[in-house]
Amino acid sequence: MSVSEVKPDETLDCVGLFCPQPLFQTKQAIESIKPGQVLEVLADDPAAEEDIKRFCRRTGHELISIRRLPDGVQRILVRRKKG
């Protein structure tokens, strides 16, 4: 399955929020979805990309993709780890 075919189960809009809010809200949102489900995070904070990458490495959640949209917003897809 390609990244473009991945459909998020939930979307978290963090546009306009700055560090550490996108990371805190991502942590909360990932805990509210079922294992294996995908969370889409929309953020325009430059620190969000590195913070969420680090969060995924530390917790074992799968970072599927990070894509910058034409308006400067980052679209980050994270799959909650199973088990």
C-alpha cells in the first residue's frame, strides 16, 4: 500500500499551535485510537516534524510519512503500534 492510499482514522489539527502543543496533542490523540489505526497530524510549527519523529522512535509508533503541503502545513501520518 502506498502512502497516498493510507486513509487516516483520525485527524488532529495543530495548525497555529507551537511547541510543545503539537507533540502533547499527538500523544493524547494516539492514545485515543485503536492499535493499528492511523492518526493524521496537521501542523505548521517547524519543530513538530522533529518532535513527532523522536516521539515515534521512542514509543514504537510507526511514522508513515511527513509531507509539506503547498500552504506550508506539514501532514504527518502516524500508525499506533499494535499491542
